[in-house]
Amino acid sequence: MSDDSKPPATSNANRPPAERRSAAAEIEAFVRQARALAPGNANGRLILALDATMSRQPTWDLACELQGQMFDAVGNTGRLNVQLVYFRGLGECRASKFVADTGSLKKLMTSIQCRSGQTQVGKVLTHALKESAAAKVDAVVYIGDAMEENIDELAEKAGSLGLRGVPAFVFQEGHDAGAERAFKEIARLSKGAWFRFDAKAAATLSRLLSAVAVFATGGIKALEARGRPEDILMIEHLRSGK
């Protein structure tokens, strides 16, 4: 799964003809928009990955509002290119190009509707590995609330990201114990960080995302230079391996 390769096909065998046509049209529209986004020069590249299954709609809407603040956070430290990756439904997993334009990314995100389906975190990690092999990726942000995959397989991919210097910052909504175990392992093995958040506490998520954005453009030194409470918290997590 990447910008220049054909996205994996979604199984439509069990859908009514009208729904299949609607889904196909929506997917085509996303691919067309994603390819039209123009990349910009940047000091950092960040992959923003979200679970877009049905339970995620409230947090998806929140992420649409907050993603612009990630760009704003690095206004004085360098530009940031962000790639949107999402999964939903029956095997659907998509990626945009890396973009440095808040408006374009938000427009793309707001065109997507969440659909029921199982998690596909493995595809997200595999995609991040492919992107990092092509060009440096400074960080991966993942926002989700559930885990329905083999933890050992995810751990292997997360470890590979860690070896390549691509930390995963995992933000968990809710208190699912299985998801927490998996998310913490992904963060630990990739040398990133895990955080729990409440969708009602938008300010907390916003501040932490801004810290990740600063890290993606300048590493720990950039966090130390900015020195906000969220930056200090992020540094503590990164250095402690939590």
C-alpha cells in the first residue's frame, strides 16, 4: 500500500449491488483526491494513521479538527509533511501522499466516513516500513481503541520500525486491556511512546500531537528547545522506553 501502487482491493462479494457501486465510487474519489495532493519541502515526515471502523467516528471527527494544529506546532522549527493512512470495512486500507498543507489534508479527512470492520494495524505498520525504506520517516502516529490481530506479528513489525529509527506514538482511546497490551508493545519495540486519551479531552490530545510534530521535525533537541509540559512528558516517555 503506497501512493504509487494500487491499493488492496476491498471484498464486495456480500454487498448489495447498490452498496458496492457506492463504495467503489467513494474509494475512487479518495484515491483521486489523495493523488492530487501536492507534496511540499519539509524537515520532517510523519505518518498519521487512524482506525476508521465504525466505533471511531467521534474520534475521527476530532482528529480532523486537531491535525491542523500539528502543522501549526512546527511553524517556527520547520515544515512538516504528513501522510494520512486509514483502514475500515472489509480489508480497505488507504494512504494519501505526504502533504505540507493543512487545508488539503483536512478536506481529504472530512470526506471519509467510518465503516464497521476489524482492525488492520499490521497493514499500517507494513506500510510504514515500506515508506521508510523509500525515504526517511521520522514518526508514526496511530490513534485507535481496539486490537483484533496477532500481537506477535505486530511486535515483529514494530521492532523493525525501531531498528530503522521510526518511533510509533500510539494514542489509545478507552480501556480495552488487549488493545493496551498490544499498543504498549508496539510503542516500546519501535522506541516510541504510548498514551491513553479521552475523546472528550481534546486539548490533551492536541498538545501531545503537537509534541510529536515537533519531534518529527527536530528530534528530542527540538522538544527540549520548545520546553512545554507536553514536550517534557514526551521526552520522559522516549527516554524511559514506556
